[in-house]
Amino acid sequence: MLESIVETGRLMVDDCSLTRRVTVSPGMCGSGSLIYGRIGDWTWEAVAAACGTNVHAARTAEGRPAYLSFYYYRVRGGRVVHPNGLTFGDELRVDSRVFQFGSQSVLTLHRLAPADLALPEGPLDAVEVYERPHPDCLYVENVNRWITRSRPDSNQGLSEVAPSDFAYTHLPRLPNDYSPRTLVGRARGAGSFRPEDRQDLVSAGPVHDVAYTLDITRDINGVGLVYFASYFSIFDTALLSLWRSLGRDDGQFMRRKVVDQRIGYFSNADPGAALTLSTRRWRSRADPGIEVADMAMREAGTDRLLAVGCVELDVATTFSERREGG
């Protein structure tokens, strides 16, 4: 029933924008990656509607399956709507807009707002997202690239190929000042999202390494690739290990307040692959209640970089808040 409420509330604002009314259901909230997976579904739906492509069954000109993979995923939490603050029955307004990002990629912006919040009508404005975000809203930035397998039995060496019916030239262009290309390229080269201009950040301990083996019962999607939302869960596994090493309890971890989170997806891996997760923790001099965990995911043995993640947490709020009844 809740799914039908979600779907019937979806409306096209223009040829590249969607708005919808959402009732938060059990399958899209909690302290894990469920909300990221749901937002990813909305990205696919928005791209399908804006680009006239069946993203679930796309094919290259040669007839090979093409997948709209995630390359960059950024989430910025607000005072009211933030990733771990949603619960059953919350009512949201979700606005999405798709931008062209080259001939084989798209960039999609989302705003998740309380349903009763007064907001301007019309398509989501990039200026709002990047310069004037509403303090109560959660904002998401997704960059997706079309990929296909180079070999049918391997998730390595994926190629960038768009399906022949992928229409993108009519989409609006994102101003260059907002483009994440340079940021993500730098993170890929450095294996870190930590910006050089964050002089307020000071190291808060040694690198924390965790071994992880890809779980074929949880981390692999229906076409045999590592599921994009599993990267959030895998990084959370590393963060939880660090959290516990600091003597912090699991209840606090479940209440953690995400201010800003980024993942750059640079490679996929085969089921059962052994990984090494390295986490560096930083603390803000300007605001001791803010911590940053910078994480790198590599394939053990080859040291191949699979992904880079960075999460900024409001630990002061995390340690002071309590949920009702708990």
C-alpha cells in the first residue's frame, strides 16, 4: 500500500524534472543503506523519464546489456531531514532534476523536504542546491555513467558505453562552478576526499584498517555487480569498527547525524573478493562537535582502488539526542 502511495504521487514538472509525495516505509529507513538505495531508484526513474531510455533493460548498439552505474554520490543532511533521522510514516516531498553531463553520463539532483515545508514551485534550482540549501532539507547529488561488461564473467575492466536511445542533448547544463568532475578526479588520484582547503581539520588518530569479504547474499545486485548502496554499508562497517575501537556504543552509532557524505565509485569487483578498508579520522578545530572519516576501499592483494568515501558527522548532536522510548 505504501509503495502505491509513493508511485501515485509522482508528477513531471518539465521534461527533465520530477516531484513526488513520499510516505517513508520500512524498506527505506534505518541506520543502514536503505535510504540510499531508494534515492538511487528515484535517480533511475528520473533519468528514464527525462532521457526516454528504459534504464532497466538498456542495450548497447551491439546488443550487450548497459547499466546506469553510480560514479559519484553525495548526500547533505538537514536539520529535519537527514539520512538516519527518517522513520515509518514520515511524509516527504521529493524533487528531482536531471542535467546533461557528457554523452555517456548524467547528473541528477534531489531535494528531500518535509511535506508541509513551504518551497518554491517549479523545477529544482541548482543555485539552491549548491549555494542556498534550505536548512531543513536533505540534498543529493548523483553522477551516473553508462557501463557494460568487457567480459561476461567478470566485473573488472568495465567499459563506458551508452545505449543507442540515450537522449541527453535537451537536458539543461550544470554551471561549471558546480561540476564535481575536478573534485572526484582528485579523490580518485589521491585515494581521499579530504579537501586541501580544510585547514580546520586535525588528525584524530592513526589509520584504522578493516578486512572485508564481499558478501554474495547481501552485496551483489540482480545482474551480478556490486550494488551501489552496498558501498555505503561496507564503508559503514569500517566506520562502526572504528567507532567501537573508540569505546562508543552501538546506539550512538545508529543515531549518528550525517552532515555530508560522499562516495566516488571507481571500480567494481567480483563476488567474494577480499577487500581492505582504511579509515582516517579528523576533528574540526573550529567546531569540536564535527568529525570527518575519510575512507578508501581497495582490493586486497592487488591494492586496486574500488571506491573512496568521506562522511562528516555531527557527533555533538549524536551523543546528546535520544529517540522516543529509547
